[in-house]
Amino acid sequence: SGGEPFLRKDLPEIVRAYHERTGFFTASIPTNGYSASRISEMIERICGISPDLHLGVAVSLDGMSDFHDEVRRVPGLWKNAIRTLRTIVELGARFPNLTAGVITVFMRENQAELDELLTYVHDEVRPTFHTLNFIRGKPQDGSLAQDLDVERYLALSRWLDERYGGSEEWAAGGGGV
């Protein structure tokens, strides 16, 4: 991970080689969703490797359109990401070994507006899962970890779990605090 994995022209070949040599059954690939056509073409190639290989592709969404594009510093990325997410959801109907998801980072700047994003994604796009990651680690700017509403994070995580089938063993984010 890191960067944009789908920029690699050889990504399907890397997944194939790793799958054949190690016998792993699940590949999880995050994406910023920059290009629905390129990403969907690669997904089709990866899903065709083996019906035993499960592929989970998660589009990163940090907030609604203006906020997302500002945080990502790429004008128009929101529109591309949503188009890509919808395409992945549609591909899931053809490939039973594919799941489409969303990853959202809970941060000080978006914590008050996440209800709109989570509701939009759930009601309008219908991915398989939506993960809410609590900002973590030691960011270079230490202030990023300040003023976070942990109770709000937990409430939003529970909301996601109720809609996407969370359980004690797996939850959208509650275990990541």
C-alpha cells in the first residue's frame, strides 16, 4: 500500500505471482478512485486469476465533494472516486470474489460532517463495507490528533456496524481506538 496501487501497470501480475507462490486467499487494495475505467480493468484481471482469490477494493473518501477534493488536493477527485466506487459495486455483481468498500479517516476537520458522507455512501452507492479509521500514529503535525471527539467516533462506528453487519469479532472502527 501507499501511493496509488492501481497506477502500477503490473498490479494484476504482482497479485497473481503472490497468490500462486504463497496461496493467500484475500487481497485488499485501497485506492483514491482516480480512474474508474483503469481500476475496473485491473479488477477484472485480478478477479479472473482464481475464484478462490477474494479481492477487496476500498475507495478512500474523506468527506463530501468540496472537503474531499481540498484534503486530497486534487480538484474533481470526489467525482472520480464516486464513479469508481459505483463501478466496483457493479463489478461485484459479476465477480462473487469481489467486495467494494470505503475507507474514511476520522479527523478533527471532518468529524462534525461525517453523518452526511456515511449516509450518502450507504443510501446512494451501497458498497459491501465502510470502514471508519480513527486518525492514529504520530503525524508530523501533532495537532492533527488533538480535539478529536472519541464518543462521536464510537457512535459513527456503531452506526456503520448496524448497517454493514458488524459484530463483536469485526467492527467498522470501534476496535481501532
